[in-house]
Amino acid sequence: MKNDPAPRSEGQSYIELTGPAEYEEKIQRSVFIGRAEPCHSEVEARELLNCVRAAHRDATHNCWAYRISLLGPESVTEYSSDDGEPSGTAGRPILGAIQRYNGLFNVLVVVTRYFGGVKLGVRGLIEAYGGVSIKTLNAAKTVERVPVRLLAVRLPWGSVGTVTRLLEGNGAEVLSWDYDTQETLAAAAAHGCARLPLAGEDGKMSSPGVSVTARVPCAVFEPLTQTLETLKAQRAIENWEDIKGGA
């Protein structure tokens, strides 16, 4: 695994896929099928990889690479695999194709090969896997994103409006609301909200309340949490947490 600083500064936008893309090509009688998928964690990448493997159980190789930035430009995780091909002939070319698109993150590319009986050699394999990866990514639709960090806030029911306005005013994307009493669970169900508990500083749910999890643009994260500290001092919220390593 390789963890390197991303090439962009905090607050700058980056690129993600809006959905999966696929490309197929026959090279020297071998069939190569490229599949690109958006993903936001290593766990999600592995799950998507398993789906491709299941769909191509009879394939000779399912080579892959992913590039994930969980916290915007602060941390980039990259990984690749040759899946039985000669070392450096498949996974690295796939990863190189991803890196070629400056600012592209949160993507998994899998290139499946059905061997056709003709060996391609080291150079041929590198060109095949790299070329199919590039063409697969070219077939994908992309969207520009702003680097984000995950924030969880625990608050009393009466502060829901205040916190909602604060998050919306800072361009945050609310992912889930969690309600921890029987009465508010009914309200949560009515609004289609998922449960995601957040403990207080003592590790316990000290009183019935609400927890919200949101993606916050990196550029406004620090001033927003300063406001949350003020609300905490005023007892308008119970606690807040900067969630690391998830999206």
C-alpha cells in the first residue's frame, strides 16, 4: 500500500466518476474487459472487486488498481494487483492510467483477461492493461467534487434546526440522522433516516438526543467546528467528532 500527499492543496476540487463504465477489446486473441467503478473506501473497493470476480469466474486474470482520497487532498491511498500476471505488467499500468487523469480520485479499475492462447510478453501486457484502462476511463462520465471531511454531531432534539441551518449554510452534505429514543425513532423512520450513534465524551449516551453525520468541505471545516465549540459551550450541542478514514 502506498500513502502519498495528493498533488492539490486544501479546498481545490477533484474529479470522481458519476457511475460505472466498461470497455472491451480483443488483443492478440485475448479478450480484455475494463471496468471502472466509483468507490470511497478500501472496503467498498474490495466489495466491488469481488463483484467483478464473481461475474468473471472463468477469467484467466482480474487485475486491478484503486486510488482513494478519503479526506480530500490530505491523504491518498493507492493499491494495485497483477493477479497472477508477471510482476509489474498489469496492476501498475492500471494505476498509472488512473494517475494520468490529474485530480481523479475514489475510483477502482479492474481489467479482466480471458487468455486467447497467444502470449503478449512483458511490453505487450503493459500496453494492453494500460491501454484498456485508459479507454475504460475515457468511457466514464465524471463530476467535479470539493474535498470533504466527515463530521458527526450529537445534539438535543431542540437544536436540530440550528445545526441543520449551520451545516447547510456551510455547504455540508448530510448523510444520516440518528435518533436514540423510541419516540424519535418513529420520526426517523418517517423521514427515511438511518441510525449512526455517536457517544458523548464519556463514551455513553448521556441523554436522549440526535446524532447527525455529514460531509463538510475542507475549506470551511475549521471555522464550522469553531462554531460548534461555541454551541457546545452554550449546551446547544453535546459533542462533535471529526471522523477519520471514512466517507
